Amino acid sequence: MMIRWLLPLLLPAAASAALRAGAAVTDITPVEWPVRLIGNFGVTVAPTAHDPLHVRALVLEDGGPPVVIAVIDSCYVKRDVLDEAKQLASTRTGIPASRMLISATHTHSAPPSGAADRRSLEGRYVTRLIEQTAAAIANAHARLAPAAIAYIVRPVPEELFNRRWFMREGSIETNPLGGRADKVKMNPAAGSPDLLHPAGTVDPGFSVVSVQNQEGRPIAVLANYSLHYVGGVPPNQVSADYFGEYARQTASRLAPNDPSFVAILSNGTSGDVNNINFQHPRPRSEPFHRIQSVAFRLAAHTAAMVSTSSHRHSASIQMAETDLELRYRKPTAEQLRFARAAIAEPDAATLPRLAKDYAERAVRLSEGPDTALLKLQALRIGGFAITAIPCETFTEIGLAIKDLSPVKPVFTIELANGHYGYLPTPRHYELGGYETWLGTNVLEPEAAPKITNAVLALLRQVQFNRASAPGRRVQ
């Protein structure tokens, strides 16, 4: 399906309204150890944390119902858990759950955020995560005060590399469900002679929303960057990855003596982008070195961007959301036969790599529901917009939204309001690779254009005359 061009809907200019803002952070580092970590194959257990995990929340109000943007240091959080956190926060604040956007950073060094048994260690962690998420929102809401806002975006391409590569024929192994060899490979060996060219692109736009009080003191920044995660964390330690390090380094630059300042880094459309330079490999670095380096670069850009931006004390706010029903992928009869045989095979060495893991995923999909209900959102703050998608979204989709949006500038926060696997474009299904494997990817092949069109429709709902944009500046 082709994404059709959508013409802006002409609306009268919205009246400016005095802005109020509040921000807060709560700790979600585990208090019971050891914990299982998710984000990697196999079982990884951590007995300690290198750095803390947090929920960071920003509440904005223009005289109407407030809106919430909260970001959780987690690999992902399922919709039912986030719905529970929203309801709890709504009970405490009176803010409608439909005015809340909550996402995960996608650190690969955090505990699971879902558990069927809330009495288990992992279940107790989920209960704590829900409570602390609601507390962050409630605390931010309690701090609402007159504020000013600015939006700035500048290109920061140096840390971004598409991780899906076309390879020389015969250099890609059979996929886990025994099908044909893929045409592209995720994370090939850096510097490999089999590399041909990347299968996708990157989005260099680094967006920063700066919020200050009436005297110009920083209250919060909300940044967005389309970089999956950085890694380099030892396998037995909890860490917030570069998202947490960015928050610390940005605070030290903008508000070194103000513990109430909150820096938030949200994940953009980074499902096929990481921090590995495949063509020109870097020397092996010590743990956390790359995390600190990427965070340092982004924090330095943030400080420079904020210092030269013009903040406005008024901004009209509009928010819209919808539930989009999509089909779950199902294994073919041949894939299901292979999966059941792989599960029964006692010698995993005779099977393709990861076959048993993906066989179990295929069986679960075959026995699971036929459709998924995804929550999509669009938020307009003055003259810029934010969209929310509950998937690990390919960069091409984020760029399409930026190009076609009737409200510009705009950025997308991924892994928001749930998690439904990777979201490739239909072209990438034909290319194969990890992000398209059944089990890694769980939604129908036409999910990307359907989601894109639904998000663009939401943007039309919140659109207004850009003439009253608050502090919009492109560097």
C-alpha cells in the first residue's frame, strides 16, 4: 500500500493560552535481587545496578485539561500495564487517561515489565513500576506553575547507523523457522568483506523541547533521538543506557544545583538504527564508554540549543488518540509444522540458529488472538507536534510522518502506550532479516501504512495555524 499524500486541513488560528508546566522523576530501580533482564536472547540475570532506572514525567497545561508525557527506563512496557498506570495516575490527578502519553526508552538492561503472577518477584516489580509511574505523574502535576516553552531541532547524524545491510550472496544463514535465506542481515560483522550497502536510512533530527519558569530557570527538557540503544553494558548489571546518562549530563549542564530539574530523552523511530559503524569499525571500548560518549554529545547539543532559543509563555495544546485494530501475523501451515518439530527435536545443534526460541513464538502466535488494538496519539503544543506509536518503528516511517504531517515540525515517540514488536515498512518484509522474522515481528505486513495514515489523521485533528507557534526554531 502506498502512503497517500494528505493535504492540510485549514483551521482558524487557535487562541494563545498561558502555559503551566510541572516535571518530576521517580526511581524504579529494583529493590529485590537478582533480576532477570530482557532485550537479549537467553537468560541474563543481574545481581546489582550500575545506575538507577527512573520514570520521568512532564505535565503541560494551557487552561484546559493537562497533558502528560512520561518516559520509563525499560526495554518495553505492554499496554495493559501502562493502562493500569494511567488509570491510577488519573485517579490521583483528575487528568483523563486519554491525555497521557507514556513510553519506554528501550534500554536492554532492565527487568521485565510484565508478569502474570503479581505475587512473584517480577510481579512485585511490575506493581512498583505502576505505582512509581503514577507517582511521577502526580508529583509533576502538583508542581504545575507558570512556564515558557521552546522547540528546537538540529541534525546530529554522527551517532546513527542503519543496522540492516545487503550482503554478498551466500553470506546470510537460514532464518530460524527454516525458510529461505534473508536478503539483508541485522548487525553484520563490522568491516566484513561481505557488506554491500545499508537497506535503510537514518533520521538525524535531534529534537529538544525546553520548558522554563517565568524567571527563565529550567524546569525540564524533553528530547527525542532516533537511536535504538547504545549498549556496552556488562550482562549482569541493570542500566538505563544512554537515556539515563543523557538525563544526568544534561542536568549537570543546565541546572547543576537544582534537583527539581528533569531531563527526559525519548526514543524516536529507531527500529533499524543503532550506534555501530559497520563500514569503519571503532576500537573496542570499555563498558559504558560509548553510552557516556553519545550522551555527552547530545547533552552538549541540548545546552547549546536551549541557550539560544526563544521561549514563549503561551501555547495552545490539543491532543487526540485512537485505537487501531490490526491483524496479528500467523504462521503458515509449513512454518507451524517446522515449529512443532523444532520444539520436539532434542538436539538443537541440528536446527537453524535460534530455531527453538522462534518455534515457541510461532506456536504462541498461532494459538493467540487474531487482532491487536493499538493506541495511537498526536499531541500539538503550539506550533509543533508529537506522535506516539507502540512499536519499534523503522526510521522510514518517522521520516514519512515528518514529511506528510500538516503540523511541522513533528517527531515521533516509539514504544509508547504499549509494545507490538517491530514495525517495518512493507518493502522490508520482502527483504527479511531479524526485524521481520515471525515472532520478532507480530503485526500484519500492511501495519506500517495503516498506522502512518491513522497518525496523519490524528495530526489533522490537532492541526492549527502555525503563525502562533511557540519558540519554534530550526538550527
